[in-house]
Amino acid sequence: MSREIENFTANWDQAFAAGDFAKLKGLYADAARVIPSGGKPVADRDAIGAFFAGIHGNGLTKHRIDVQSVTARGDTVIASGGWSLSGANAAGEAQQFGGNWVNVLGREGDNWKILLHTWN
């Protein structure tokens, strides 16, 4: 199960780095919620895609997810670990952020979809 979730998060990182927000939002369930650290919750796939496109558009283009824990309960998985995000702002100054993340994923057919995504 851990390998499957590691592959899933690698796809997330690749979609973000490529600026492919149609692919990225497709990794979320229809009723998904993203709860950013210190921010307002973002609901539904289109809004989630736009949210991450805004982050990418601000020069933060390098994202890395490190899966440290996977707990499966039937068709639901709780995954957590560390994350890092970096890039340059409009002035060309380096920016770097990181912390911990938690995803709750549900199986839809043969695929996993994020139900809840949060981080600090």
C-alpha cells in the first residue's frame, strides 16, 4: 500500500511542477477539501486546481512530498509525511517552505482520490 501512495504523491508532484492543474485537480474527489495552514478551506476540484495554480503562478514551482506513514482502512487511506515547496518570487528572490501534511484518500474504482488535504 505504501508504494501505491508513494506513486500517487509522485504524480501529484509531477503535475504541480508541470503546471498541469487539470491533471492535479483530477487527483481530488468531487467533494474534496483542501485546508491550507492558516488559510480558508478550499472546496471542490475546480477551486482546488485554481488554488494550486495561484501558488505555482507566484513562482513556487518545485514541490516534493515525502510519505512517512500510510494507514489503510478498507477503501480509505490516511497518509502523512513531510513536504517542501520552493521557487523564486517576482523579484527573483529564493523562497522555500516546508512542513507536515496529511491526506485522507478514498478509492474510486481503480484509483485513489484525495478527500481531505491539509498541512502546516
